Amino acid sequence: MIGTEPIRRLVELALLSAYIKDEKPLSMLIIASPEHGKTETLLEFRGNQKVDFLSDATPYGISTQLLPKIQMDRTNHIIFPDFLKVVNRGRRITDEILSLLNIIVEDGLTGSIFTKNINFVHDEKEPRKYAGVIIAITPDALYSRKEKFKKFGFFSRLLPFYFHYTEEDKARIHEIIKHGSGKEETTMLVFPDKDVDIQLPMEIADRLDPLVELLQPVLGSFTGFRLRKQLQVLLKTNALLNKRDTVSNEDLKDVYCFMPFLFNPLGGDECVWRILRMLPSTYTDIVEGLKSLYSESTINRRLQFLQNSKLITQNNNQYTTTINEVCIISETHQNESEVQNPELKTQDNKDKEVENATGLPQT
């Protein structure tokens, strides 16, 4: 699908993370406006082993159908292509579902669960079992329920992914629709036969310090412990994806390309992601490399956005990332995230000021 490659890449990493030895599977929360390809992108991964898709659910259904599969190591990830149906249920039902997901993602299956709607018996001899959760939701739906999600600690357990299209992405999608040439896509992943031990050198782990310092206040993390673990799993999974048994600087660079998507109220798009993946590079090379997808004016605006966000620097026409200095923007984004009802705007909208902003919750 057009304009959704960053989502597809991060979902692939999340699903593969279940095969990193001694690590919990990654969970993520995809936040984007309606008609932004969230559901369709996730549905591309239907049919992958140990991945369950839920269009709707109840506590009873999860406890009788999914928890046994997780306990028997038949399910590594649960994907909700549209979480709105779930959270639109009654308060008690929604609360129990959120509690169950917290157990699955963070605590693991460690004991039996007996409530009004749940009757799950856990074999105490079995090792603790986890599953990752991938959820797609609109900004409005998330914002209207932000207090409930905060109450259950939901935000800190799932990596947020704020996403939008560029105007050129939208134009290309319109052309596909007019010509009736769109078709369903399928992404089948090849998973290892057993968990893989990926080494994380201390010098690479140390370089996560500024990223944790930056993201901790933005994501509402109290200590940054869970966030650091999530970033380390991302690094290890990226190494596994590239057939390496040790995390390298290339993996750090790849993970850094997702940084704009983790910020509320900034968010990212495919053009921003592709620019970051090309660095270090000159302006001419960036424009030449992306000219088949984006105009020079769009690329210019994205470069300016990345510079203003202090995610990249420019020196003698050479653009580079600021991964070693990224901690200096922590205070700026922390202040932005504290606004009562922040707005997520595309970079095109910020420059043109022609579209309505969308209210987003705090994470």
C-alpha cells in the first residue's frame, strides 16, 4: 500500500520480536486518522504463524480461546485491526479486556484467573508465557478514552506510532482508486524454528541513553525501564531481520528512523522515514533518490521539519542524524506533549495551514 511502508516495517519487527531469546514480544499502538490504511496494512499479515486477528472480543472469549493458545505456545501476537469495536463495549467488559491485555503483554501468564467473566486455569508447572498486542485506533477514539488507558497503564506497555500521509501519497492513492487497480496484499514472514540469542554490545546499549531520556517524558514513562527494554528488543529484532547475531550501528540507525513516529503531537510519514534512512547524504542525493515518490518542495519541507525537531543537522550541504545529541530536544517535546488537547498535523498542513487539525491524547 502507498505511504504505509514505515507501519509495515515496524509491524514486521514486532512480529519477529517474539523469537528473540529471553525477551518479551513487542507490542504497539498505531494511531492515525480514518482512511489512513491502518486496518488494511495490518490485514496484510493474516495467515502468519502464531498471529491471531481479532475483529471483536469479550473477556470470556479471550480467556477461553486465546489464553490456552498462549499457554500452549500457539499464539505470539494478537492483532486488533480496529480496536474501536472493543472499547465501545460496556465499562466492565472494556476494563476486563484491558486488564487481560496488560497481563498478556507485561506480566505473562503466571497464575489462574477467576472473575465474573473469566475462568482460566493456569498450569503452575508451565513457564511464564507472553504475547504481544498490536492495536490500530483513531486519534479521536484514543483521546476520548485517554484517562481509562492511563488508569490501566496501557500507554507505557505499547510503543505508540503516530502516522499520517503526505499530500502526494493521498494523490497517488486517489489515482489507484480511479483506475480500480488496487488489490489486497499479503505479507508472509519467515520465522526462526526456535528463539534466537542476539547479543547487544554495551557500547550500543549506551547509545540508547539519549533516546530513553528524550522519549521517557513524552511517553509518560516513570522510570524509562520498560522503554529501554522495548528499544533494546527493537535493536535485537532488527539485527535478526538482517541475519546478524549481534546488534550493530546499522540497527541503531534503522531504529532511529522511527523516532518521528513516536512523538505526540508530531508524528511521521513515509517521506520523513525515507529521508532518515538515506542519511548521511547531500541535498542533491536525497532529492534524486526520492524524486519518483515526492516532489522537491515536499522533501524540502520534511528536511526543515527534521531540522526544526533537531533530529538531523546540516553542515556544508551534508545532512546527518543527531542520534548522539538527541537528548537536547527532550524538554521541547515534553512541553509539547503536556498540552491538554494537542494537535497532530502533517508537515504539509503546518506550512499550508489549510486542513483541520486532529485532537490527540497524551501518552
